[in-house]
Amino acid sequence: MAPDGSGMAHDASARGGMPAARPGIVVGMEAEARLIRAFAPDAAIGVSGATRAGAEAAVATLLQSGVDAILSFGLAAGLDPALRPGAVLVPRHVVLPDGRRLAADPGWLAWLGDGRPDIVSTDLLHSDDVVVTAGRKGACFRRTGCAGLDMESGIVADACVRAGVPFAVLRVVCDPASRSLPPAAVLALGPDGGIGIGRILASVLRRPSQIPALVALGRDAGQARSRAIAFLRGRLSGNP
């Protein structure tokens, strides 16, 4: 804990590292783990496989290993119609399905760039299931006002608050609010966080009309990954 009570390790921040001596990171997909591992090779990383049980297990393992902060990292669904693929989300609060709003650690928020014009600090919504349709995304936005949605951050936030461990969220919008996910995208992710090419191909063979939507989603995901890489390079090199 820093002297100001923020939970931020200022020496780590000053040399470009994460603001924690033993950071943990929770992601949904193995691809997200590979992406951030290149920038934070010493961090402990847990992969949820985009399931509640997987997220709970990942967070529990990290906390038991003695991490002193947890970052929820990866892609997110956009809920705010104004946000395009590649928008960087550093939410000040995570909203749980029961309506609770859990505050991210101020020190981590500062390190992640809270308040910068290129950072979206609006709350993030947690969901235990994939929000597939644009109509449901719109309903979530009207109900909560949250900028985006993911399936790990609420588990991270709740467990960290209970354990007295700082947490923060860094997410990048992949599928915008206006885009519904094609069936193959929903079936693609396996419980280990990997992408099942066979499941994708089988879904496409059953419903080839989804190919344009898959191509669009792939383009959006590429933009999101590129923005995430640029952001991490800036933060973890000590540059703005």
C-alpha cells in the first residue's frame, strides 16, 4: 500500500512497470493472455474461458498465490452506441448483476490514464452470460448507462473487495453496441480460453450466411487488439 493509501506502488510506476509488486491479471481468452504476457512477463495470469466458474477459479488461484492487486484485462462488448472498436475502457466502477457498484483502485486508475481524453472512464457492466444481440446491448445501456460489458470484471471486483486487494479494469471495445454476434463467435471459445476452429467451421457450414458478420467481427477484433498493444506499450514503457 502506498503512503497515500492508494494501493499504488510508485516505484514500479516510475520505472514503467505495473503499480504492484506482485500483480495478477484475469483474462477471458488465451489470446488475451498471450497479448498482455508480452508486456508483463512476471505477472501471474488466470484465464476464465469466459465462464463464471472459470473466472471464480482464476481469481481464487491468484489471490491464494499472494498477488497484491488484480487487473481485469481483455476485450469487451460495447454498450454505449458512441463507442467504436478500439475504444479503451478504464472504468471507475464495475456494476454487478445485483446492482452493486464496486470502485476500482484510485492508484491503478491514475496509472491507467483515468481522466485522459482518449480513455473512457464510464462504468463497466458485468454479465454471467454472453450478450449476443444489439437489442440486448441497447437494453443494458439504457438500464445501467455502462460503457461496455464483460464476463470477468465483476468476479474480479467482488473477490478483491472481499479480500481487501486493489483491483482495476482495462478493456478495449471489440464488438460495438450496434453489432449482434454471429452464432459461430458465441460457440468459438472453449473452456480453456482457446478458440475452437472446428466449432467455428461447423457453425459456418450449418449457417453460411453468417460469414460477413464473422469477417466484420474479425476486423473489429483486430482493431481492438492493435489498440490494446499500443496502449500497453505506452503504459509499460513509462510513456504517456
